[in-house]
Amino acid sequence: MQAPRQPASAPFHDSAADDTPIRGDSTQWQETQSPTSSELAECLFFSPEDGRIWLNDQRMLLMHSSSFGALRREFIDHMGLQRARGLFTRTGYQSGARDAQLIRTRWPNADRTAVFFAGTRLHSLEGMTKVEPLHFKFDADSGFYEGEFLWHHSCEADEHIAACGIGQDSACWTEIGYATGYVSGLFGRLVIFREVECRAMGHKVCRVIGKTAEQWGDVSADLACLYATDSSAAAPTAPPTAPRAQAVTTDQLVPIGASAAFTAARHALQRVAPTPATVLIGGESGAGKELFARELHRLSPRSEASFVALNCAAIPENLIEAELFGVERGAYTGASHSRPGRFERAHQGTLFLDEIACLSLPGQGKLLRALQEREVERVGGGQPIRVDVRVVAATNVDLRQEVKAGRFREDLFYRLNVYPITLPPLRERRDDIPLLADAFLTRYCRDYGRTPAGLTMRALKALLLYDFPGNVRELQNLIERGLIASDEGRPIDLVHLFHNEPMPPQLYSISQAGTLTTAVEAPAKAASGSLLERLQALQITPDLDGLEKRLLDEALAKADGNLAAAARLLGLSRAQFAYRLKKHGNGQAAQPSG
């Protein structure tokens, strides 16, 4: 049996900025190295009013351990011990691989040992067990990894003992999968963990050891748990890896999302795309209806022909017929030449009619005839022109209500409503906000020649809770605004995003002491108050001497040692600046001429 393929995410050493060897030892680790416990705890936050819990940009679930235990027992009863063990191991692997991706993305320049150490803290933070590292060493160049850990208060061991009592087999399957997925996701090759002692076997504490598959030797039993075996085929599939966000380059204009609501709409689009059926796309303004229509065209057999769009709300009523069906020369004053309409231009392709409800009743009648007869007649012309067009219409209002109100023709509604797709508003697909924000930020960094620096944790939390009345279009605008307002190479914060928009409700994060603390404050409130109030809103206790010294040093560095220029940056005279430098023990810095 071959070893499974490597994790889908890139190995950690590929993201290193230098050429130093990628090796580390737990004895080198220091408590203050980032990501610290408090930094990791800040990534876990709660939105009680919204019914969501987040770990950075991943939605989490808080459930009773007894419910987890009941689920585990039911799987064992119905699937048997080995199949259930494999399922829970693969589930843990997926979670560990996701967390490895989180750490690599959020702390790309962190010390390598600290990054490996962060997995033990995340594992504990997520409530499965308290991890005590005994030791670990790794060397990516030689492919060596070895680690030993103790697991205290293991949830799985507790639930297994409650259900089955003490037995002869280890029971921490999900946690073994997590450790395997996390370390493998960082190391770039499969690192397998084994539970050599377990409280479910009568030991005082659970003890696990991790090594690469090559170091272990025979790993067939381990791989049997990592492989998902189809009962109808003997050949196993590759082990699970962390699902990756849909890869989107900055030049692609495709719908982005992974939430359940978005996925349902995407599946509907993929189902209807190969057919010639007329599609009616509903959804609020800014939800991405035209983007969906373009994707429908791209996936259809008509993709090599033209995609032609018309916003019915943007065309005056007296010109809509000419826009749709074209004009013959001399049809009216100013018609100096013949021109085709949108139907002709979309021949053998797709015609997208946005805001279809804005068509007047006479315009609706002419559109209905064109759809029924599959032919058009130019304004001022006398010959019908055959057209082969797939029509995709879009609306941000309920057309059934428009029909009842007499503002929309019932026969046209049924002609358009062959296959309806409703796009959810962004507030109903919050899981997609980090994916969309990242795609927009990447695009605008390229367009503006800026260095990507991401969002602060507070800014991301605020976006995850904001209602987005303008939907995806508003998120796009906020990201562009935030990039413009922020400094080069610095992350986008709350003050850069929200100006006149209503701030989202408060959400809560975990403090280092384990208490819930307010994690978002309105920047407008902080900006309107005193400096002290701003610092308090940012949860910063000011060190006055340290703050003054830092300002002096930064001004001096920015002025390349020129005291006069540095003084001007802070609104001081050269003598005042030199005096303050000397007060902080920087008298030598006052020597350059200015």
C-alpha cells in the first residue's frame, strides 16, 4: 500500500522568505514568540446575535461533549469499530489541516518552531484536549520529524470510557487525525501520530508520538484509518486534506464562495448551463446576478459566441425597442445608418436582461413576441430576422408580486421563469466573506501596485458581522476603500473600512484569562472622543515615556537623522526635539547637523 498524497496546501518551508534550513527544536521555543496564546485566543470569537462562532475565518461549532460521545457511539454501533475509527480520524485530519493553513496564512513570517507549537495551543483552544509537548524536532531538508506529547482531559477518552469502559484499544481517534493533519500540513509530507498510551486503556494520561511515515516503517494500519475505502472497490482513495478555497486569479470574474447557500445556487447554475432553457435570476442588488449570468454563459455550449448584457433600467422607454431589436437607416431622424440590436448581437450566444421588471408594458409585449417567435424586426424595417438566443433575465424584485399588481405581464413571467435561480444576499452567506475579501484585496493590490498586508482581526470580525445592504458590491467597495485609506504594507483596520455605514453589533472574543471581552468598537465613536478614549477603545494602556521615545525615534529615522526635519514632523523646534532626545538617553542622536 502506497503512502497517501501530500497535503493539498503548500508545505510550510515553501513560504519561508529566506534560504535558511527549515529545522527546529521545542527547546528553542519561547513563550513570547508569535503566535502567542492570546493571539490565538483572539482568533476565536463569538457572535451570539448572529448564531455563529468563528476561528479566524472558519465557522466553528460549540456542542456538548456528551452529544459528541452519543454520535461516536452510534457510528461504532452501525459501522463497526474500525470503520468508525477511520471516519473520525479523517474528520480530525481535515480539521488539523485547516488549522495549519490558518497559521501559515495569518503568521507567514513567524518562527518555524513557534508555528509548529501553535498547533498544540489551537488543539487545546478548541476544547478537545490539553496538550503538553514533551519534545519535538524537525528538519525539512532531511525529512525528519519526531515529537512526543501528553494529552490531558481528552474529550474522546472521557466519552469512550463513559460508553464502553476501559478496553485494550486507544480511543482518541479524532485527535490523532488532527495532529496528523496539522503537522503534515506544515511539514509538507505525511507525519503519522500514534497513541501509545490512552486513558481508555487504563493509563493515567494519553501519550502520543509523531514521526514521518518513513521513520515508522510499516504504516499500513495507520493508512487504513486515513484512507476512505469504498465498499464497492478495493483500491483506497487518497486521504482527506483541508478543502481549499476556490482558486481565483485576479483576472478571473467568476462567482466565489463555499457557503451552503452559495453552493446551492452554484449547483443549480451548473445543472441548467448545458441546456437551452431560459433562466430567471433573482436576488438583491449587488448580489452578483450578472456575474452568475456570465458564468452560466461560460459553462454553456454557447460559450464561444457572444454574451450581450442590457440593463433595462438604464434605457429610456422610447429607445428600448431600438436597443433590443436594432434600427434600419432612416427609421427616424438621426438614424444615419443601420445597426443591429442586442438580440442580433447575441445570436447563438446569451442575452442577459438585467432589471427586467423595469420594462414598460409595451416593451414587455414586444419582448414576449421575440421570445415566442425567435425572430425580431428592426425599427423601420420590414423583414423578420431569425435569431438563436438564450435569454437570461434578472430581477431584484418579486415578479409574482409585480404580476399581481398589474405591472408585469403574466405570460412574459412564465416565459422567463422556466428555470429560476435565487442568489442569497451576502448576510446569508457570511462564510464567503473572507474568500471574497481576499479576492478583492488581491485584485486591488495588483491594480494599485500595493503590497498585500491583509485585514486586522478586528476588521475581519466587523466584516463578518456587517449586514451588507449593498451585498457583494458593497464588500468590494469597502475593501477598495480600505486599501486606499491604509498605509503601504500595513493591514487594513476598522477605521479604514467604515465611514458612514452603521457599525455591526458587538461581538466577543476570548481573553487570555478565558473571559468574553468586547472585540469590536465603532471607530467613529473612538475618533470623535479624546486620544485616551481612542486608546481605551483599542484596549491599549498608554506608556507615555515609551510612546514619546518611539515617536522621536521614528521621526528621526524617517528624516534620515536630520534633527530639524524630524522636529518639523512632530511640530517641535530643533532645540525642543534635541532636548527630548537627550531626556530619553539619545544624546548621541543629537549630533548630526540639521
